Amino acid sequence: MSRIALVLLCLIVFLPHQGFGEEARKEDEKALLRVYGDEEMLSLATGNKQPIGKAPSVATVITADQIKAIGATDLDEILETVPGVHVARSPIAYDPIYTIRGIYSAYNSQVLFLLNGIPITNLYAGNRNLAWGGMPVQSIARIEVIRGPGSAIYGADAFAGVINIVTKTKDDIHGTELGTRAGSFDTYSGWALHGQTWGGVDVAAMVDVQNTNGQKQTITADAQTYFDSIYGTHASLAPGPVNLQNQALDARLDLSKDNWRFRGGLQHRAGIGDGAGVAQALDPSGRFGSDRWNADLTYHNPEFSDHWDVTAQLSYFNTSQVVERNVLLYPPGAFNGTFPDGVIGNPELFERHARANLSGFYSGFDNHTVRIGTGINYMSVYDVQETKNYYFKPGVTTPVPLNTGLTNVSNDRETVFLSPGSREDYFVFLQDEWKFAKDWELTTGLRNDYFSDFGNTINPRLALIWETRHNLTTKLMYGRAFRAPSWAEMWGAANPVGIGNPSLKPETINTLELAFDYHPFDKVRVGLNLFNYWWDQIIQFVPTAGCTGMSCAANTGQQTGRGLELELDWKVLSTLHLLGSYSYQNSIDKATNSTSGYAPRDKVYLRADWEFLPDWHATPQFDWVIDRPRIASDPRPPVPNYFWADFTLRRKHLLNHWEVAFSVRNLFNADAREPSPAG
């Protein structure tokens, strides 16, 4: 990788350069305008809008037009197209695991997920929600993805990367838009969007409803298959299909006037099947549900006073996880017949998050743009409910039936899976963008977070940006990030997964990156990113003294990784656009000095957008996922590679107001599978 970087740098640096006079500067500015458009502007890296190629991060921006071109119906289909990102699957409801640069965990809490710049990560598991149920795309204006650390700006969990969903405003919606869709697996959806100015207020309203029975791919063996081999029983429901049905309602409202903006939304999920099972044992009947409410009020004044651009924001987020139908951890007859009705556990919880922050850009210094900010985040698991028919006895590693059968244990703090509680995070950050010489810029940043339950953490960033030529940017970047322990990891109790540990410290990561953004011609962009990371204090559930019969959360793991991402974007003709990327990563578990597993080492993505006749668009895309080895303790063979192909045909401006599309997903019927967790 270092040789590739050196050769590319030498080839570009020693090409003939233009002069540094005023005329040359103007020509460079014109070239930049030709090269960078609004679609390639990014604000996620610093909070200040700038060309993506010059931002102090490695990032990807995907617009609503690009989403439409590939025929995506859910967020996961979009994120799979991002270099360095692979969407793996959790056994639970097949929830997405956004694996960035080989950083994988069961609950994917190392990726910060933002909605309009505001976290919607839950406190319980540190992810989006166990009853996530997907996210439709009709209300999305753009998606911004940063690969690499972002804690110096965004704090906790901006670890492996940051995903920001920007929803549509009045300017993104042309009057009233209506749509409907039908597809495989009894999938039906409909949506409506409306944008207008009403009484001087810009209004955008969006609603999307969807119902699906989900795919029914067969699982040949599950966790109960293993227990059957021990007890000589036949309780397993495998071979059998996964359980992926889902009903969804998404509604959003956006109001703006002058310097003020209010946004509110609801994500209602019902009848969510639990995938391959909560405990990796098939459960055809379990159902989850969730309601996620969000609201925020933002004041942004770019001319607050001389040299000051100020933003103040209040936000609220409420999320729930409820059980609509008994969840079987293991099927009837499990554990040598001691559970004739199966092992049943119905965990429910309710959270609220309130945030307030104030930040500002100051441009009164020559060649400096300084950003300073402060705020408070309040997070609370305010209610926990559970019914179950089992408990764990000290010294026994398998569940034991409750004499009372299925029992409400919500008020029994020794038996319920989690205790309610709250966490506060007080933070302050400082950032400086310094243009210290012609074509050179240094971005530095530092953020301090104080958490009420585990203390203080300080995270810096450093990015040196060199405009090597008018069409080449070279970036050397360093960042440190942290992942806060989840509530389950600190306070989980009587849980088959493991017992919490209130003494946990945050996970940390240090990342070093070298990136090149090169435009050899106006219509061609080449990107090359090289990275190394060092991941420490990894929280794992391991057998520990004091956790008799179970595992306990502890800061025990270390992982290192290195790799590259190569991107090509070529607008061949006004009617033909080609995109492609190759991603490579090699991540090592330091405890075993072998692969960390689960994530693909190599990944290739290709897409063509072709307007072959006026208003007729064809978009084939291909995703090749290669080499997913198992971890050292897993004797199973590696999961096979797969080659996934999609094709979308779209007719625009039909009878002036209509647009029709036809898509085929998995065109060649690839048997695409993800590795299940070991153990």
C-alpha cells in the first residue's frame, strides 16, 4: 500500500504545475468550480460546508437522485454501495451491522448514526434499536458517510464512522409527490410528500407506509441444533425459514422561517419478526414493535455578529422496544425437555434523550476559522418490563424453568434483564481551520466529554490538507475516538448474553489516514485512501470471577487494522456515468494474532447510469463480497463469497407528471449469506 501511495504521489507531484500568480489562482478557482458541484459538498467533517475532496476526512455523499437511480427502497441498499462499508446482518431481526473497515461487533455500536446531525443511537445497546425495521428512502435528501473517527466533533460512538441522514426540505420537494410500490415477498408501500410556503413558513411534510412478509431463506442449522446434539433431542426448528415480516410507518414534518427550523418525525414499527432468533434459534412466531419520536428546534444565524456564525439547538428523542408476541429464545422441548413451551423471554424498554448545544464559527483571525461549542446530552432508560419463564442458577450455564411459568419479573431487580437509569454527557470542543500557506491548510480539533457514570474522555484530531495541484488534494489525517459502554454492558442482569460491569471504561481507537483526491480530467475523479487503526479496550463478554455460570462485560480486547479504498467516478458522456470502488482491509485480533473475522477482506462495487434514450435510464450495479474468514475459535469453514447484481429501468417524464421504474434485486439469484456469531 505504501508503494502504491508513493508512486501515485510522485507521478502527480512532478507533473508540470501552473504558476502561482493571480491569473493562475483565478484559473485554479474556475477549475475547482468545474470539478466540484453542490452534490460534492460536505458539512459533516467540520460543520462548515466545503468540497468533499478538500474536507479533512474520508467521506462519501449520496444524493436523492443517486438513490433513485439505483432503485434503492431501504437505507441498507444504499450504504452497501459506499467504499469500505459492508452491511452485515445480526441474527436478531436481521438488523444491519454497518461494518466499516473491518470493525465489526454484534450490536454495531461503533458507528454513530445521525438524523439531520442529531444522534438517534439508543442507550440500551448503543445501536439504532433492536426493533429497527429498516428505513425507507423517499424522505432522504442526501446521505453523508465518514469512514474513520469523528469523536473530536461528535463525541461518543463516532468511532469506526459516522452516518448522517439529511431529510428533505421544502426546496427538495416539487409541490405534491405521490408514489406506490409492489414487489416480492408480499411487499407493498406507498408514500406522499408535499412542499410549499404557507404564511411565510417553508413547509415540508412526508409520510411513508410499508408492509412486507420478508424473504424466507432456509436456515439449515441453528443454536438449538447444537443443544440437540448434546442432549440427544430433536427440538430444533431447523431446517426452517427466517422470520422477517415487518410493518412500518414513517412520518416527518419540516418547518423553517428565517433563521429558525423545526423538525419532527415518527418511525412506527409493528409485527417485526426476529430473524434467525434472538438466541440464534429459529422462532417463527416472535414479534417486536417500536415507536421512535424525534423533534428538534434549531436557530442558525450565519451573520449573528461581525465574524460570528452561530447555531443553537434543542432536540428530543424517545424510543421504545416492545414485544407484541412471545419471543422464543429456544423452541418447545429445549434443554432435554425441561421447557415444554420453549424458553420465553420478552424484554421491553423505553428511553428518552434530550440534548442542548451551542456552537459558533469565528472568522475574525487572519487565515483562521475557529469553531467552538458546548452542550449537554441527557439519556435515560426510564422504564423496563419483562416477562419470562426461566432464570439462571449459580453454577449452571443453561436456563432453569421458573416454577411459576411465564412470569412478569419487571419489579424483581435480581431477575429482570436490565435496571432503569440515566446518563449525562457534558462536552466542550474547539476546532481551528488554519490556512498557513498557499495551498496548505491544517485542521486541528479537541473535544472533552464528561460522563456522569464513567468519567472523562478527551479526543483530538489533526488533518493536514495540501492542494498539491489544482486537480489534486493530498490529506494526512490522525484522529482518536471513543465508544461509550452501553447500558446493557454496564448494568445488564440475569441476561443470557451476559452480565453488565459498572466499572467499564470506553473503547478507544487511534486512526492514521493518507488520502488522495485526484481529478485528471474534468469528468474523472480518482480517490485513494490508506488507513491504519489501533482499537483498544474492546468490551467483550467473557467468563469472569463473580459472574458464576455466565460471562461478564470487560475491557479485554485489542484489534489492529489496515487497508485501502480505491474509487473511480467517470462521467463518460452526458448520458453515461460509471462508478466503481475496490476496498481492502486486514484486521487482526491481538489476543489470537489472527483475523478478527466476519467482515469481508475484499469488496468490489461497480455501477453504470445510462440514459440510452431520452428519459429512459438503465442502471445495472454489481457488488462482489470476497473472503470472510472465521475467527480463530470458530471451526466452521469460511462463508462463501458472493456476487450480487441489481438492475433498474426507469422512465422519467411520462405524460409530463409520471415516473415509472422496474427493479430486479439479486438478478442472478446469488445465495448470499452472512456469518453467524461464533460461540
